[in-house]
Amino acid sequence: MTDLKTLESDVLAQVAAAADLSALDAVRVAALGKTGSISGLLKTLGAMSPEERKTQGAAINALRDAAATAIADRKAALETAELDARLASETLDLTLPAPYRRKGSVHPTMQTMDEMVAIFAEMGFAVAEGPDIDDDFHNFTALNFPPKHPAREMHDTFFFNPKTNADGSEGERMLLRTHTSTVQVRTMMSQKPPIRIIAPGRTYRCDNDATHTPVFHQVEGLVIDKGIHMGHLKWTLETFLARFFETDAVTTQFRPHHFPFTEPSAEMDVQCDRSGGEIKIGQGTSWLEILGCGMVHPNVLRACGIDPDEYQGFAFGMGVDRLGMLKYGMPDLRDMWSSDSRWLAHYGFSAFAAPNAASGLS
């Protein structure tokens, strides 16, 4: 029989001499592992007489407990020493400036759209959305566009190749919507009046210059109810513009115009100052066209299943990108699509600056 006292002394000495956690684990395996010295003693108990087993069993178990306790204490001491060493070598000076990290920003177009939605929401308008890819009926026919209207041509509208029917004939030709009026049509066909919505979203036209891009953003509005007239339209738009430009000095005028989907139709101008290379809203004696509007044409109401003898309505549409240019002094619409990080850093907005008409928008 191994001298238990000698074995205990050897194991405890090895535990105390372990310089790191890996060395300590090797001592643990050598003593308490499946083939360890102390584990081997426990296996010999089966061959002993009951009297010997009682005496030797208690002694071997006491040896095992002593070794396990010593290993646990040594492990705790080594972990503490290791942590202290790391803390000493990884000292952090909290007075040093934090490393610079680039921050993203909200694109001016999205900020402007959010501002517009916030204002109209507080005026009682709901937000409606629809697909960017639509058909001829929702984009043109239901909106009273004549069959030969120029907007139906390839030079003004992005058309997809026609679908092919099962019999091989040419099917329906889809398109990228040229206005969010398609959402107005879908809303009138799916909801009963009264209706009061805005339809923000992307639209697409074959156009590209300093004030037009092939992809642009619109917010259109629609109100359908009994007794609606141009006075309601005028008040709605003037109230919106005063809140959007954050000045009560906005002066407007309406000029007769023609849109297939409204009758009468008008373009709305705002008074501005064009001197000095900047456009200043609410000042000067110049005028700037800012949106189109009018009373919903009876043919549009009929196409959407609404009786024009019972219900009337007004509609309007304005370019989000253009309004953003006017409010925030951006000279060229095409810069919005340039992906120039310097431009975005200058004109972008903090993600925490959520628009709220009650507490200021910009």
C-alpha cells in the first residue's frame, strides 16, 4: 500500500509548484484523473476486507478531498494573478480622446419626406403606399389619360417588355409608375369615401438635368368627401407650406393649368427672392412654381367606382427632392444621387433628429 502521507505531501507540493493554469491542470489529471495516483488507490478498495476498506477508504477519500481543495485554491490564486497582470499591462487612460468613428446620416430626401409626412399626419391624412411596378390602367387609363397622350410613349415612361400569354400572343405591358397617383386610384377602388390620404414614394420618368432625375420622390395627396371645393384645397396647401418652410410669410398664387386627372387644374406658385444666387421663400417679388393640384376629374371618380354627383375631391402632387432643395439650399438635384460622402456629411441629418411639426422640423 502506498504511503498516503507521502503521496499527499508530493501532490500538495506539485500543486504549490504549478506556475500557471496549464501546469496545474496537469497535476490535477496526474492525481485525480481516471488513471491518477489517488484515483488508482480508490480502485484497490474492492480487494480489501471490510475492516481495511473502512479504514483505508476514509483515509483515501480524505486525501482526495485535500488534493481537490488545494487544486481549487491554487487555481483561484493563479486566475487572480493572471487578471492582475492583464490589468497592469492593458491600462486604459480614460482622459485620452476617443477614437474617431464615422457616423452615418439621414439622406436629405428621406428627411424631407419624413417632415412632409409628419405635417400631413397632424392635419389628419393617412399614409397609403403601392407598388413601384404597375400597369397601364392604374397609371394612365383610370386617370383619364387619352390613348395617344405623350406620357404613354417610350421617351417619357419606362416600359417593360410585354408579357407573353399562354397562346403566344402579346400580353399586358407593365411600367415603372410615373407618379404616385397610382396609389390614389388603388385607394379609391378599395375604400369608400370619405378618403384623406397622402401617397409618398419613388417615381420614374425619362428625364435628367439639374432639376430632374430619372428617379425622384413624390408626395401626392387626395381628399374625397361630400361638398369638397377649391377653397379646401387652397387652405390645405397654404397651411402645409407655411409649416414646412416654418414661416407664416409664405405667399402663394394659383395659375390655371391642365392635368388629365383634375378639372379645374392649377399650378401653385410661391413668392420668393431669387437674388444673391439663393432662393428665399417668403421674400422678394419673384414667383416659383412648386406643385400641381386641382379638383379630381369626374371621369377619374367614375373609373374608380365613385359617383361624382355625390362625392367631390381634390388632389395635389409635389416633388420631395425639389422641396428639399428649396428648404435646405441644395443647388443641383443630381447631387442627391452622387453618393458623395462629403456632400452627404454636409447636407445629411442626424438619425436622432426625427421630424415633428410640434417641436420644429429642421
